[in-house]
Amino acid sequence: MTLPFDKARCAGRMDFDPDGQWCEQRDSCARYLAFTQWDRKAGRGNYRGTLVVMAVRDCQNKIEVKNEQGIC
């Protein structure tokens, strides 16, 4: 499963600092997973022009991902 390239992906980071804070919910967010995992497995290597957003606390745009057991 992937998000279309016209949908923003979440970088999973709260800021641009390499040692900065990561979003604690990133592993259950489809926006983050689409950017970092699913598209790479699909062989997509060129992200030029792809919309990427920084993580925000209490994200209102999170798309929940369910695991194999159907539990988030």
C-alpha cells in the first residue's frame, strides 16, 4: 500500500535537527510509513517533487495503520 505522490508524507521528525525529537506515533502513521517504507519496497527511489511535512504533536491528519491482527 502506498500513498499517491500528490499526498504529503510525514517525515516523522518534529524539527530539522538531526538529533531532534521523533514523533512517538510514527510507526502507526500511514503518512510516515508510506514515505519511509512502502514506497522504497515498491522500488520508488526518486522523491524529487514529493510533498513532505514535519511531524506535529497531536497530528490531526494522521492516517492510522492497522497491523496483521487489526490492532493499531
